[in-house]
Amino acid sequence: MIGITDSDLELRVTRAVENFMAGYGCCQSVVAAFSDLYGLDEVMAKRIAAGFGGGVGRMRMMCGAVSGIVMLVGLDCGQTEGSDREGKSACYKVVQELLAKSKEENGSLICAEILGLKGVEKAASSYVPSPRTAEYYKSRPCAAKVESAARIFADYLKHKYLP
């Protein structure tokens, strides 16, 4: 059992948003806020999660914050034996439950849909990230999606580990 408190979880949600506002991608921000609970240092967590930004490599597919939830569930309850079908099923069940909550809260799990991008805009997407300016933060819902993902995972931990 991991050692957490309600206030610790709230700080982690705040840290996830602060990570995003400091320039990290959505997935990096969420994963790094909880990584130490699983013996994963923050630098390695940010490296592992780096390619999931912008909806996976800025291709606007699954939201990076949502990808962060998936990675954290794997750290929390992912099976470690290839033949452990029961463990794999248990992990998938948690992933599906948490992603259903995210879709309910945010309308979609897809980066392009969350950002309101149309086909041409999605196709024109490049691998070069947008500069993080005040205008960028005003025009994007990403900080709120990072907060939502971190809160969904924090609530999962709260219900699993706290009395």
C-alpha cells in the first residue's frame, strides 16, 4: 500500500497543473506528479511520458493527460507476468473506468476533439510544439484537462488506499 493522504493528493493535482504551466506536456505533467509513489523519479517519468504530448507526438490522437492516467494505472496495478490474464483484465478494467470518467467530464478522450480542431487543422499539425506564451495558455483548455486527469487519478487512489 502506498502512503498518501487527502492533502497529499490535492498537492499532487496542483503539482500536475504547475508542471504543465512550466512547459511540460500534458502526459508528463500528470505522470510526474504521482511517479514517486511508485519509485519512479520525476526526471525518468518526464522522459517516459514525453512522446505522448499533443495527443501522441502532436498527432492529436488520445489526449496526453488521458495517456498519463493510463500510464499511472499501469504503475499502480499493471500485471508483471505475461501469463497473468486476470491481472491484465483488472488493469484494463481500471483504465476503462477512469477513462470513462474523463470522457464524461471532458467530452472526449481525443486531443483534436478537445481542442476543437477540424480535419485540415489536424492534418496540418506538425511535430513542432507551439510556443508556450500567455496567448497559448488562454486559448487552450489543456491546463484544465491536466487538472481533471490528475484529480481522476487522485480520486482513484483515495478510494483504493484511504479508509
